[in-house]
Amino acid sequence: MSVSDALPRRFPFGLRWLGQGLWGLEHAFERARASGRVEDDTRLRIFVVMLVFVAGFCALSAGATHAALFSDAVRAGSPGWTPPYSRADLVDRNGRLLAADLLHYGVYIDPSEVWDADATAAALRRVLPEVSAERVERVLSGQRRAYLAGGLTPVRRAEVHRLGLPGVTFEPEQRRVYPLNHTASHLLGFADTGGQGLAGVELALNDEIRGLAGSGGEVALSIDLRVQGALEDELRGAAEAYRPKGAVGIVANVHTGEILGLASYPDFDPNAPGAADADARLNRAASTVFEMGSTFKAFTVAIGLDAGVATMATTFDAREPYKLGYRTIHDYHATRKVLSLVEVFQHSSNIGTARLAVGVGAERLAGYFQALGLTTRADVELKESASPLTPRVWNEDAVASTSFGHGMNVTPLALTEAMLPLLNGGRRVPLTIRKLAPGAAPEGERVLSETTSAQMLQIMRANVTGGSGGKADAPGLSVGGKTGTGEKYDPEIRRYNGKRQVSSFAAVFPSDGPLENDRYFVLILLDEPKGTAETFGYSTGGWVAAPATGRVISRIAPFLGVKRHVGPLENQPRLASVADLDGGGL
């Protein structure tokens, strides 16, 4: 019977042909014996075996070639490949490096390959002193290969490698590095070893940073390292002088909302965030809410002007404390006279400000506060941005208290966002940590008139030249601003404690020139500063925050292209006069 007869007809032709071939091969030896040529069968069998090996080798070669060209494992070793947990570089607005991924190494030990555990432990402790003896002992006494330490630079890896220790091996790992250590630590934040952002920019822009890693791109931030350095230096100097619990510094472009500098004190090293305590890692600019005190008077005055409740010539009786319901409002610096609106601002009169706010009314004041962004978290990318504490009921008591910065807690970033419309022509623009394209500026929602903004610039300048903000002045830079000193509520005594203050200065420069000119906002805040002999024991904003603000402005003005105007006042650029704006004079 032939193989054709043995195989069912339903088999495809290819299988039938293969079956015939195998059948013939199987019976080839019998045919060779029958014909007296046994050696032919042997040669045939050797040939077939060789053919099978050649076919297997070709298949393996094809698989290896495919892996070399297309597999992820091989791409991992190619120059253009990046691990899935890689992150793009962070740079400042001028391209200076702030954060990058660098190749590091992890150290592993396989106890089964270690010859002398004691000698290995001693050698590793010499070159890796940061690894505890207990950890080394635990890994050496284990039953399997285990991780000992990570983050070794190529230089330190070479030091360990030169020891020639059996059982000690290395594996490459990416590590996020912040070359400037503490600089801009709260703004930058940090990421974990798996490439996930945990705080600051690293968390806020996490998806963008990871997405650009594969293409070799970089993320440009809004900050200017020169501005950041000056801000941190002066903030640290003020903190060392007045010993506060914490401090905050912010510099922002009033037209674009770009944050050019952000500092929180104390700071930390993002290369080792675990080494810092929670207080040092706390971003006080974004996460902490304060009763800001008299800086809120800038909002109240602007609202009064914009609502038409007051003009520059309006007067307020501050001769006696202002009784409102069950409470009596006093002035910290009692003048006991009738004050113009500008004088209310210059003398930081609680009485005059409260009278103005009551005239505005609860509904209208609350509406303006909402429009300025004071009743919501700051509009900024940072996830740490905290929500404010606002009055439950907007009655006359709430109106009077919030008018001078009591009874309402906001973050320094929220205060910054709300200040920008007072200084940029009246538009609310979101804050941003991203660098915007040159000439780009968000349109923003109009919340104040241009006239109101121009008047506020004039009033804030008057406060520095002849009011509570004199120590913030920087010659030739037309600094304007408002002091703030908020008393903190003390739960132990169940009332405000005058010895626990939040002292700040909110500044703008230059305050002169057309509204569309480049202009910058600066905030310095100290949480519970201590007075010194130089301040005569005072720890108010005008004594401890204003001088630091003036020094920051003097240092950063050249970096921002703001020129000093030195000479007679009549030759300096200026806004329209108060008389032009209001029909009256200062």
C-alpha cells in the first residue's frame, strides 16, 4: 500500500506531500538493503539531520535579527531610547538648567557568591558610609540577591567596583538631579524614583515633563534664576534678622501673571527631600493661608473708587474709634483727624477703611472680592494651592473686618493674583509657572477700570513717598506699595494675639509711566517675626518686610530691564497726576 492510499483524502495537498516524503524516508533503508546499497541510506539520514539543524539555526537567526531591530529590550540600550520613567529637563526662562535626569547606579549583593561576608561588609562600609551597618549585615545574611543602595554616580560606582568584591554587582538607574540644591526648591518640588512628580512643578506639570522626555525636549519655567537668587538671598537675610516661623517671597509680572521668583523659608534640598522635615518642605506661598492685615486695604480702596463710593477727594472721620454694632474699631497709628482717601491709605487707618467698606456694602464688596479671586484658591498650576477661609455671612461685621485684612485668610499666591488687576489696568490674569512666548499676555477678565488701576498706582506710590511704606523705597525705581500687619488668632487665649503677627509688604515697581509699561509685583511676608534693637522692638510690616522688599527691587531691577530715573522729579516719567484723574489734589 502506498502512502497516498494510507492518508485520508481530506488532508490538504501540502500535508499529503509532506507525509509522502516522510514515508519514503522511513522506508528508504529497506529499499537500500533490498538493492544492496545500505550506505546510501546512511548518507540520506545524515543529510536530513543536517538539514534540520540548518533550518533551526536559520529560525533562531531570524528571531535574533527581529529582536535586534524591533524589540523594546534592545531599544532600551540604544542611544535614542529613554526609560518609561524618564523626565524632561526643567530650565528657567533663560534656559538655565534647574532639574535633569542623570545616570546613576544601584548596588546589589548576592550572598551566595560572597566569599567573606565580614571583609565584604567592612569594605562596603568604607566606600558607602551613608549605608548603615545593620542594612549591610541584613543584605549579606539574606537568602537571595538584594538591593543595598542606590543613587551612585559613575565615580562612586567605580570606587566600589575597584574593590573587586565577589557577589557585588550594579544596575543602572535614572535619578532626578537638582544641580542648584536648595534654589527654588518649593517651586520645583521633587519626583520619586519611579519618575512620578510629587510636589511643585514636578507634580503640576508631571504629564508634560514625562511626555517630553522621549523627544529630548525641555520644559521652560517662568522664573528667572537671577531674580530667584536675589529674592531668596534677601528673604533669608530678613528671616535670620527677625527669626520668624516662616517667610515668603514672590515676584510676578503684572501683565502676564508669570511668576519670576518664588521663595518659601525654611527651604530644603530636593535631591534629598526625605532628609527635610514637613515644615521645611511646606510651600508657604501656595499652601498656607494668612490673615494678611492692611495689604487688604489696597483692595478696599480700589473697590471704593471703582464702585464710585469714594473719590480721591473723599474724606473720612478718624478722630474717634468707629463703633459698629457690638465692636469698636481703632487705628494702630491714631491720627485723630479727618483723613482724605489717600491719607487713609498712607496712615493705614482701620477706621477710614472700615467706613469706606460699609459704604460699599456687603453684597458689592463680596462680589468684588470674588471677581479679584480672593474667595477661591489661586489660579495657578501648582497643586499645593490652598483654598481661602472666608466669612460665612457677609454682614457689616465681616465687611469691616475684611476691609483691613482680618476675618479672612488667603495664601500669598492668592494675594498676588488679586493685586495684579490693581496694577495692570484692571484685568485679572491667572498666575503661571510656565514661560510665555515673548509678547504674549493673557487677555484676562476686566474687574476694575483702567482709571481705578492708574489711581491705585498713584496712591501706592504716595504711600512709599509719604506713608507707612517709606522703608521700601528704592531711589529712581518709583516703588509703590502697602504695608500689612495681621494679628494671628491664638486659640489658647481665644482672641487675637498682638505678639503673634504676620508682617508683609506688597510692592509694585515702577509705579509711573503708561499702564501698558512693564511692571512687576513683589511680596515679602514674615510669619511671627521678632523685633530687634534696630526696629525699636517693632515687628510690623513697615519695619521688617518693607526694607527687604526695597532691597529685592534694587537688585532685580537691572535683570528685568527697569532703569533708574535719577534727577529732578519733573524730568521723571510719571502717571497722570491725581488732579488729572480725579479733579482734586493730594
